[in-house]
Amino acid sequence: MTATVPGPAVRSQAARVGSATATAAVDRRRRRRVVLLYAGLGIALVVAALVAGGSGQLSIPVNEILGSIAHRLGLDVGPLPSHPRGEYTLWNVRFSRIAMAVIVGGSLAVAGAAMQGVFGNPLAEPSVVGVSSGAAVAAAVAIVFGLRFAGDWSIPVCAFVGGLVTTLLVYALSRSDGRTEVVTLVLTGIAVNAVAGALLALLMFVGDTQARESIVFWQLGSLNGSRWSYVVVVAPLALVGVVVALACARSLDLLSLGERSARHLGVNVERLRVVLIVVVALLTAAAVSFCGIVAFVGLVVPHLVRMVTGPGHRVLLIASFLAGALVLICADTVARTFVAYTDLPLGMLTSLVGGPFFFWLLRRTRRTAGGWA
Amino acid sequence: MTANAPALLAQDVTLSFGRRPVLDAVDLEVRRREVLALVGPNGAGKSTLLSVLAGDLAPDRGEVLLEGRPLADWRLREMSRRRAVLTQEHKISFPFPTVDVVRMGRAPWRGLPEEDHDEQVVAEAMATADIDHLAGQPFGLLSGGEKGRTSFARVLAQRTGVLLLDEPTAALDIGHQETVLAHARTQAAAGAAVVVVLHDLSLAAAWSDRVALLHHGRVTAEGAPREVFTAPLLSLVYDHPIDVLAHPGTGELLVLPDRRSLMSREETA
């Protein structure tokens, strides 16, 4: 501090102590909630992963799953899967699918939280505003025209570019005066989704039967056929996206004061915006590339987390990743076991739950904002 | 930093919004140990001038120097440790508790030795703004005045040598108006340079060392309140009959609208 900085406030010591204890109580309560949430989500994730690993057409008991993992780690404890195809199914079908669920769910939830922060609007979400469809269109182009310019990475690269272009477009169209109003955002989303839907339809029309099938599968969203080779491709995208988003967490907190005040507190708002738009596109691409459009995860998860831990972005982003992963593992397990011998579309399930939730949020936002502003 | 340079210096600042001129060749010096009040009628350019001083708006012509260096040469983070800005609007996108909003004022000091005093500085700022009891309340649910005081606390927590306050007394009750401005005085006495946009001319007369009277984007008059606040000048600038008198007890300057002409007109009607 320089010599010009003014001295301490003139106030009674008692008031200062009172404020300190009130503040300490707020912090204590919040810390307890955060610890409980992390612990709860961590345990739930492990349990959900074990249940998901064991259930399906070929049922594998938990002790055999644990035994199989132990053997892979070089520990000779517990039984191996008794079914002849058990080991193969576990490691080449189920675990890769669970890993994909973690990546997709976590990425979508973090993308949603980051998007809400940068738009200053709690209703922003990749599928609502059309970023997911934009990414899907670009990925569909790669499939229909058989683009292989980057090997296994071709589809994710296209999805990223599509997502980036759409995010920039939505951002430019829906903002005025540094904020996006709910109506503008939702209407922009409708327009973008409509155009993306038309382009997808066109691609289906020009594509051959196989391409057509792939596109339909995307619109529904599914983790079916998640192989390790796909996981290896999207994991780095998700990792980079999540790490960069976390690095921006504090600036996102300040941004909630509005762009002007954030600038006064030293945030380079323009740069933050660009970085986060790229992050959202990256995460959406990671989720969409192989699994299609899984809607509303980025909306529902951050909201539920905020209710528990408050809006601070550092905790919000971490907890959203964990909760998003958990939600998707559970949803996917339901999708593939609810009806025997059938893989229900995952995107359909999340929309079935997320749609009404979105509606409820919309009504609540209208009430608290005193209008559609 | 240059020791002799004024805290803030606006030179020949000119700015138009579209074809509407808002500021016209404004020169203004903001000195340390002084409260400077910007006054003037609606649309005179007070808030715009404050935005230019804060670096939010770049003028079409002229420039602003902070501690002798043009604003454009400052890094945002560095600047945020030198000057704090209280805006007129107090909004938030997410339901942060009040204490977290005040803590945001400490963001510029992250990673520096001053960070160690964060909690103490925040507690002091909250006590000064009288918002201790609101610590755990979500900022969005506070009343207008409470939001204003919370933002004021956030600005104080920033611990800067330059304070730019845009209508800090708006929506405050009379008691809190006095506390906020008294504290601005305390800051100035301790060495800070304070610029405050005010509508209440009696408040400006009571708490500022110097006033700048803006009219149509120009500084019409500048000086001690007693020199600037004269009935003929104010009546002209505000286009309304205004009386300036001394308080019978304390001799303080009171600026009041002269309602006699208005009332007699109504009586005759």
C-alpha cells in the first residue's frame, strides 16, 4: 500500500467484533456444506459407478467388480468375474461407457455454469441457446462428407468449430448493454436451434443410410458404443476446458457485479469473455462429438449445486463437474436397463426431466425479476 | 508515481454520444486530501465525466491522467489498486451473500502482502457502512439503500487512494447519507482524493472542499462551495429559482428552491 492509503475506519471495536463473528458464522456454515457436498458426491460417484458396472444384460456382483479392479492394479485379492465374458464386458464395454458418462456429464455441467456466469443469466445453457445443435451440425458435416483430415479427432474438431461459431453468434445476438435478458436469450436459442435443426435435416437428406442413422442417433443422444479410443480423444478437451474454467472462477465471481464494476476491480472483461466462450465451445464439443445432444444437464446441475453451496464459482465449477458426472452415470444406467435389451436414448431422458425444470426456473426468474427482463 | 502530480487530471475532455455532445472541453484536477463534488442538473454530464475519469469511456478528444500517467497506460489490475469506483447501479447476477460482495473489493490485492489483512479490512468496511447485521443476507434481496451501503463498503475495502463515487447517497436515509459523506471526508483527511457526484446541493456544500458545477457538458464554475453556490448562478444553471442562505445556528450553507413564485402563481390560479 502507498502512503496515500487512508487509515482504519473510525468505529467502535464492538461493532467490528460483531461483524467478524457474523462473517465467521456464514463462512463456517458454508464450509461445512461444501465439505459435505464434496464427500457426498464423491461417495455417490463411486457407488453409482459400481452399480452401473454391475448392471445390464450380464449382471456382475460388486465383489467381482472390486476383485477385477484389484487384479488389474496388481493386487491378488477378491474374486474375478465368474461369467466367461464378464471381464471383457466390464473393461471394454461398461467402464469405457462410465468414463464417457463422467466426461460428458462433467463437461456439460461446467459448460453450463461457465456460460451462466459469462452471460450473467441463470438460464444460459449449451442446449437451450443452441450451441449443442451448432456443434452437432458441424460434426454431422464431418460424418456425411466423410471428413478425416485429423483422424479420430476430425469429428471433435468440427464439433468444436461449430460450437465456437454458434456461441459467438448467440453471444453477439443476445447481449445488449453487457447483459442478456431472458427473453432475448431464449428467443435467440429458438432461432439458432431452428436453423441448426434445418441444417441437420438437410444433412440427413443428402447423407447415405449409414450417415442418416448416425445423425438420428446424435439428435437423441446416447453413450452407446463409447469405446476407450473415443474417451482418449475427448478427455483432453474436457480437461483443458475444466482447468481453464477453474482458473477464471474468481473473475467470474467479480463479473456478476456487472462488467463495469468487474473492470474497476481489475478484470479484463473482454479477454475473460473470449476465453470463456472458447471454453464453453471446447466442453460442448467434448460432450457432443461422440454422444450427441444431451440437453439440460448444464442447466439443472449448476442450479442444484448453487442451492447447496451458494454462487461462488470455484466451488460451483468443481461440484458441478462431480454432480454432472453423477447425473449422467445414473441417467445412462437407467437408459440401458429400464427396458431389457433396449438402449433408451439418453438425451430423451435428460430432456424429460430437464424440460419441466427449465419451465419452473423460467417461471421463478420471471417472478423474482418482476417481469421478463 | 510522481509525487507532485494530481491524483487525477482531466485535460480538454470532449465526448459525444452520437451527435449529442455530452462533455465539452472539460478540464478538471482532482487533488489529494480533498473532496471534490460534481454537481449540476440532469444531463449535465456528471456521471459521464465520472465514467471518463474511471476509464470506462474513452473521450473523443483530450485525456485523463491518473497519478500523472494516461489511463490507457495503466494495467487494469494495477489501476484497481489505485482507484475505486462506486457506480449508481447496484445489481448482481447471482445470489452472493453481502459479505462476499464486500470481499470482492479485495480482489485487486490477491497474491500481495496486503492480502493478509483482507478479513480485517472487510470487517472495518462493513462496520463503517453499517451493514454488519446483513453479512449473511443475499445481496439481491437487500433494500436499495442497503445495497448502496454494501457497494460503498466494497469500494472502501478496495483501499485505494482515489475514490470515485457516483451518487453514494442515493436511496440512503438522512442518517446514512451523513455517515457515508463523513467517511468520505475521513478518507480525504487521511490523504485520499475523493470525487463525488451529488444532487443535494446542501450536502455538497457541507461535505466538499471544492465543487465543480457542470452545465451542458462544461464546467461552468469551480471553487469552494461558498464561491460557486450563489443564488443567481444556481437559478440560472438549474433553470429554477434557488435560494442560498446561511444556517441561523451554524452558519452552514443551505441551498433551497425558492417556492414563493411557484406558490403565488398557484394561489392566483
